[in-house]
Amino acid sequence: MSRAFSKRISLSSSSIGSLSTRSQALRVIHPLPSPYSGASPSQQCHPQHVQTRYSSHSPLGAAHTRKKVTLQTLQSMYKKGEPITMLTAYDFPSAHVADHAGMDIILVGDSLAMVSMGLEDTSEVSMEEMIFAARSAARATKSSFLVGDLPMGSYEISPEQALASSIHMIKTGRTHAIKLEGGASLAPTISKITSAGIPVLGHIGLTPQRQNSLGGFRVQGKTTAGAMALLEDAFAVQDAGAFGVVLEAIPPQIAEIITRKLRIPTIGIGAGASCSGQVLVQTDMLGNFPPGRYLPKFVKRFGDVWAESLKGIEAYGEEVKNRTYPAKEHTYDVKDEVVANFEKAVEKKYGDKEGKVDNPVAGLGRTAVP
């Protein structure tokens, strides 16, 4: 499926000269990210990576050469014992950085409800909101395997409803697979979806959409009976055709046994290091939240995006207030003759008509008319 983007123009060295005819365009050179390019910096800045940027439109950055991750890729990694990386994304920028960072799987998760929409829990997000997020993420995903969450209410009524929702996610959301929560009781639903050729990622253990029936966000599998029920759920999901299963909030010893007994990958979140792979919410692991926010025990902060963003935005605000931004290097040149002629034309047509007399900005940057 084509992932074409508007305003993106890759140019060969023979066509770079044509940029001079685009008076409104800026040349932007984006070297390939070193984890993917295998090229020297000079090779990465080859003219083929020059892109045209218009106004404030955000450039994509050069396409890297990492191969697309497929189900076969994931199965091969699983057989080799190579850990699978998975991270959430909810829009173009978050998917863009996850893809360029080399994530094997990008999940457009229903945690969108809390981290992007400010809702109380995942039960509030709608199918159309998930589709909107998935489409945004899909435009930025070039290599990672993209999975879309089916939100609460979109698959529980019947296998037929679930299949219709899955088709909608694949066709309109442009994901490669879907994820849904539930174990043995959802096996017929998973079977229905996979029989239609749609890959399914299962999710057992703590299933946030069902938190109310679970008594809140509680660790699962802490008793022998509970652990056995999880294993049975995992077997059911596997036998129904799922290509993998998320294990959430499960003691690591239990998750290790479940992983060992399955023939499909397990993706852990709060389930220890023995799972076939790991997933985290991008907002959580990057620290993109204000101080004092509650975090689950299993979350490790790998960055402090909130602090860096706050610092940058405050600096911007200060420079705007004291008029040090924009400086000359941030503006576009125009010939003095053009300014002078424009000033004369304005004076001739509008005379002494001015804006606010007490405007402190009046006259800033004005060129004297000879």
C-alpha cells in the first residue's frame, strides 16, 4: 500500500537546480538516521535527500532504508529469541519518531483516551477517534508493523461486529493488524477476524477496558487458579489464530511460564523481562507529563520531554516578549528598492492613515523613503 505524502519531493542530483524556480520553497537537508542508513554523514546528506519545504509545513525527514517489519519478520525474531520492541503512537509526530527509532511494532493504543484526549479511561474513546489517530500514525509509519486497538464497544457484541470493526481499522485506519482485549471468551471473535485474513494481537491479564469488572487496575495471576486461567486464555488466543499476545500486569514468573508454553510471541507490559518483547506508552516512557502524575510501577522514564518542552516554550515566550525573536536570520530578505516603492505607493494611496497612534511597534523595521 502506498504511503505517499503531500508536499514531499525527493530530488536526484540532476534536478536540484529546479528548486531555484520555487520562490516560496526552502531547501531542507535531512540526513538519514544513522541506525538505518549504514552510510557516512556525507553520504547521508546526498542531494537525493533534499526536500522542498513550504512555509510552516513540517518536513518528513529523509526516508531510511530499514526493511518493512512484517508478520514473517516478527515470527523470525521470535524463533531467534530476539526481543521485539513495541511502542504506542497516537499521531503523525509520535509515530514518525517511533518508526525512525526502529520500533518493530507501533501500537495505536486506546490509551489515546487518557494521554492525548484527557479522558478518564480507555472506555471513553470511540472507534472513529481511534481511526483518526491510526490514519495519522499510518502516514508516518514506513517500516514498523502498525497495530490498531479496537476500542470498547466495537467488538464485544458479536464476532460479526468485531470483523466489521477490524475491516474498518485496516481499510480506513490503514493499520496492518488489530489488537483486542480478552482471553478464551474472545476466541471465536479472534477466529472470525483471522479467518478473514486480518492479523490479530491478543491482550490478556490486566485488560484496561474491563477494569471495572476486575476491581480496578490490579495485578493478575497472583494465585494458582488465576495463573492457570491466564495460561488457558493464552492458549485460546493462540489457537484462535492470533500472531501474538500482550501480557499486562502479570508476575514475571507467571509470564515466563506462559511465554515458554506458547508458540507465538508474548509482548509484556508489567510482566517481566522474559516475555518475547516489551511495550510501553510513549508518553509515559518519555516523561511527557507534569510532575506529580501517577505512573504504574512498571514504567521507566527514558526521557524528560515535559521539562525540555517547558524550557523551550518558556524561552520562546520570553524572546517574543523582549523582541529578540525573530532576529534577522529568521526573516526573509527583500530589496530596499521594493520597500521604498511600496512605502511610496502606500503613502500615495492612503496618505497619513495609520493604525493605533500609540502602537509601540509602529515604525519598527521601516525603511526611510528617499
